Amino acid sequence: MRITLRLMLSLTVAVVLVAFLSTYFDVKQQKQGMRDELEKRAEILAESLTETAAPLIQRQATTELERFVEHFGQRERLAGVAIYMNPGQLLTMTPGLDLSLAKPPPAIQVAMEKRQPTGEFFRQGDSTLYAYGLPLDYDGKPVGVLALYHNAHYIDAQSASLWWHSFISVLIQVLFIALVTLWIIRWSVLSPIKRTARWMKEMRTRGMAAKPMLPEPDLFEPLTEEVAHFARSLKAARAAAEKEARLRDQAESLWTAERLRVHVRSRLRGSRLFVVSNRQPYMHIHRGKTVEMLVPASGLVTALEPILRATDGTWIAHGSGDADRETADPHSRLRVPPDDPHYTLRRVWLTKEEEEGYYFGFANEGLWPLCHIAHARPVFRNADWAHYQAVNQKFANAVLEEMRGIEVPTLLVQDYHFALLPRLVKKERSDARVAIFWHIPWPNPEAFGICPWQRELLDGLLGADLVGFHVLSHCQNFLGTVDRTLESRIEEERLAVNRQDHLTEVRPFPISVALEEPAAGTAIKSSPYLERAALLRELGVTAKFLGVGVDRVDYTKGIVERFHGVERFLERWPNYRGQFTFVQIGAPSRTHIKRYHDLLAEVEAEADRINWRFQTVEWRPIVFLNRHHSHEEINPYYRAADLCMVTSLHDGMNLVAKEFVAARDDLQGALILSRFTGASHELRDALLVNPYDVDQLGETLRYALEMDSQERSERMQRMRRVVREHNIYRWAGNLITELLEIRPEKGKEVASPAVMELAMQREAKAF
């Protein structure tokens, strides 16, 4: 009620003030208009009397002059006429005029002295008069002054009347505005707020209201956004609390986003977490005349965002969107997520040449094929290496800038794009805890020795306190490579490298996905069989069985080998022709690199060849969907498929296998998994295959389709248990916990760049 009263009083004062100013200027204008009219009338009348009055004054015809002034003094609002001789002697005046006017007022005196018409308003007792003096000449000689006195009291009376009417009008307006304001406040403001308050109370006391009662967004847009966000946050918090309580009741130690957030925040103890990756969690692009925000699908974002939210951390990444610059501040920073900012995204800008050399060149034409044993020759160019060094230094500068003023910062570097970054950061901030996670395989020492700059890469990685890989064999390969290449001491029992008095621990951290079990009471999803029929109908295919593969079009993924397996399956078991269709969802990747461009053409050609061999009017064995698909588009294929094929020729982990398992809450579907993936070390109930063995692929396809329903369910149940317990949050929690247990170095001298280079040269000669 107080705010309503304040609003009404404010409006009343504002209306009265505006009305007062408006009336003041209106009255002033009208008063001036009446005065101007009176002055004009006096001037015209005086000029009309000149010819009659001048001869009479010249002849001293007193009687006639008295009749003259008496006659004209009877006009409306004309108080009287007076004639003065020079220099100010009264000759005659209209009876009834104040005798004090026998002495001419100042305006008449001015008219006499300057011999020019003059007029003025002046007070005479209780009235206002207007005096107008007109000099009279006869035969070119001045004979006197004709003075007209008009009663101007009516001007004051009309002005006062206007002020009174304006006051009454303002009073009526104030009362009307007050009533209308009160009605508008109750109808447009108080009523929606009360409805929103009731809805929020229902959410707080009962859980979730049936329908949100939010105010209209045009008037209450900020409030509506915040209330909607509050509702989502409250719902998520309740769900997390209920899940945590359920896990405690069941004595389970399952990692969740909330548990990860609390766990890491308690161990950071007020310090800050910094993450570096090539890909950013949020990017902005121009879409027509608008700017659209995209959230790239990434398990990394799923794992690390809860930690960054909890610690007000900073994510440093390449600003690759064409609208990224205009959405960041002058310091290249942006608070994210947009609807509930909790941490900072720091964007690093790269030129086209830098991106071409560092990312497409050295990282993806050099390190990627080097680390994946997939029969693609790595390409190393001096120019690419120079760009790789420059970009790593540019990111290191950004990291150090963000770390300024932070005590014992924690840095988590992602992937093979930043092998030099740990050393660059550690050189300037020896107190920082630094970890790097290498998402791709690490080859054996002989294979890695192909790289001309292997020592520089290894030295950069060993600047970290912790180096993480997916599986133990990659850790062992890394230690073997270091042992063969650099002067260091390998501590095999604790999986660590001691180099120049700095200890780097090497650990396996198998990455995963988030698997959410359907909550009790959740509506049952549609049948996989109905979803399968709908999907096949959209593809224009009639089939009974459905297989799916989801990959970037990359030579490490074994897509062509997969197609050959489907071909061999249809050759050996022709009864499945017309019955089984395999859908390959293949996102184009790095297509301006020749090897990838050629691979895309090869995949399309193999699909066309096999289809031409077996297809009928209503059926074809392979459907190749050559475009990017969102998780929402892919999930129906996961849920509807009888089997999923993951036939990577070499893979650090492969999350597609785990995504398929996470999607199958119906406990159906079979997973055919390459034994050359990191996932095969965990998902032992998958049907493991050698993707180079085409006959084995065909046989495994048949076995997956004909597998007993109970066996399929038991296998999927065990795989889901593995993915559920070893989820993405556990990966992040273990990685960060291991890093935070490392004692930060303080006051330790770091070798100068010259000393480091000399040591590298000695190692090179020894090698």
C-alpha cells in the first residue's frame, strides 16, 4: 500500500507542477495579448481624434474642448481623455478622472519631451490604467499632447478568473488521475505480482504449480525472466537434493553435478580454476540481422561448467564465432551462461593464418595422425610449427593475465592443441597447479619419434604437474617416449617423471558421459519400435531392423570398414536383405584438408556402391546422413536402433559408445565396439571386434540381431551400470582432486630460457 500511496503522491505533485507551469505561461500569454489589444485600440483612437483636437487647442477653444473630452470619455473601457499644453499644463480632462492626473504621468511627459507617441500601464489607487500620449501639431508647430486613459482592470480580473478555472481543472485532473492510477496499479501491477507470488508460494510449499502465473513480459520483462530462472533453478536444486538424498539412502557414491560442485569448491578453498581449450563453451554467430548464441555439444562443457560456476572460474578459448567480438567486452571477456552468469569466458583472437597453421596444420595434419595409428601419414611443416608456438604463447599470455592477483591458481589445459602451454605458464607462475588432459591416444615411442619437434612438445607437457590420458597404456607409452627422448628420471611405480627437479605425475582418467536414470513417476517414452518406424519412414526406407553409426567423417573412425562389414553381412546372410538398414550419421569435419575431403568422397562412393548392389525400390542397406546433427536429433536413432556400430581404427576413448548405452534406458540394443577404442577397456559387455576383420564384422552383425532378448538386456544393464558409476562428473572430480592434492611450488627458481635451450641441445646431441 505504501508504494501505491507514494506513486499516487508522486503523480499528483507531477501533474500539479505541470498544470501550474502550463497555466502560468497560458495566463501570461493571454494577459499580454489583452494588453497588446488595448494598446492598439488606444493608438487607433488617438490618431482618429488628432485632426479634431489640434485646431481646438490652437484656438484655445476651452468650451469646445470640454465637450470634446466629455463626449469621447463615455466610450467602453475608456476612463477619460485629457489634453495637456506644453510643457505639462492641463488644458482640459474628462469629468470623473482622478484629479491626480492633472499632473501628467511619466508616459505623457515622455511623449511631450520626445514628441513621439508613448504608452504605459500604471497603478491608480485600486485600479490599473493604461495611459497613451500622442503629441499634437498644428501647422507644423507642437500645440500639446492628447492623453487617453483606459481602464485595464478587466485584464487583471480575467487573469485571476483564468487562474481560478485552471485550479479547478487541475483539481479534477488530479482526482481523475489518482483514481485511474489506483485502478491501473491494481489491475496491471499488483494483480500480476500477487498471482506470481501465489505461484512462487505454491512452488516453495508444494513443489511445482500446474501453470506458471508470470506477468506479461512487455511490462515486467526483467522480473519475468528472473522469476522463470528462479523456478528453473529451484526445480533443478530440488531434483539434485532429491537425487542426493536417494543416493545416500541407497548408500551409493555416484558422482553428480552438485556433488562435483561442492567437492571441488571445498578443495579449492577460495582459489580460482582456469580452463583452456580450443573450443569455447558458448559462441555467437550472425544469423541474418540478428546475433545467435550456440552451445556446441560437448561432454567437456557438461563436466567442467558445474566447477567453473561454483568457483567463479575462467574458461579461456578461441573466439571462433563471427559475432564473438561484438558480444565480448573490450577485454575480450564475457560472463556466462547468459541467463545466469556464474563464470567468465575469455576469448583469444586468432588470425586466419594462425588458425590455419596451428589448428588445421600442425595439430590436425601433424599431431592427430601421428597419435592415431590409422595409416595416415603425418605432415609437419616449419611454418605450422611456428604458428603452433605463437598460438600457445598467445594463450599463455591470456592465462597469465587472467591469473594476475590470484594466489595458487589451478589450471586445467585440454588436449593436443596446447602441448607447450604448461611449460609457458609454469615458467611465470611456479605456484600454479597445472594439469593437461590429452584426449587422443599417445603412440609408442618409435611412432612419436617421427615428429621433428618431439623434445619441445615433451618438455612443454612436462611443465604440468599432472598429465592425464584415457587409459593406462597411453600413460605407459608417454613415459616410454619421455624416457627415450629427454634427460629425466622415470618413476614407474608411481607413474611420474622427474625432470629438472620438477615432478610430473601421469594418470589415466577415462572420460565418460552423463547418464541420468529416469525418475520415478516419469512418463514412459514412446516405444523404440514406433520410433524406428517413424525414422525409417522419414528416410523413405522400409525395414525391420535398424543399425546406427554416429561419427565425424574422420579416417580414424573406420566408417569405410564398417560399410564393408555391412556388405559382408548381406552377402553371407541374404535373408536380411530388405530387412536391415544401417544409418550412418556422419558430420563433415576439416573438409578443406585434402585427406578429409578425399575421405568424404570415398565414404559416399562406398555407400553408393553397396546400395547399388543390394537396394530395391523400397529399401537400401545404407543411409548416409552427411550433415551435423544435434544430440536431440541423434537420440531417437540411439533409442530406436537394434545395434550401434563403433568401429574406430584407433581412438582414445570414443564417447559415442557411451552415449548409445546412456540412451538405452529400455535395456535393449546391442553395442558393436572396436577393441582399438579406450571404451573397450570399460564396456566389456559390448561385442568387441577388429574393424580390419570384415568377416568378423559381418558375423558380429548377425549375432547382434539374433541375440537372445535376455542376454541383450543383461549386457546393456551391466554396461549402463559402468557408465552410470564412471560418469563425466567422476572423471572431472578425479582429475581435479588429483591435481589439487599436488603441493604448489613457492619461491622455486625456474631455469632461464637460455639454460633450457642449452639443456635441450645437449639432449638432442645425446639422442
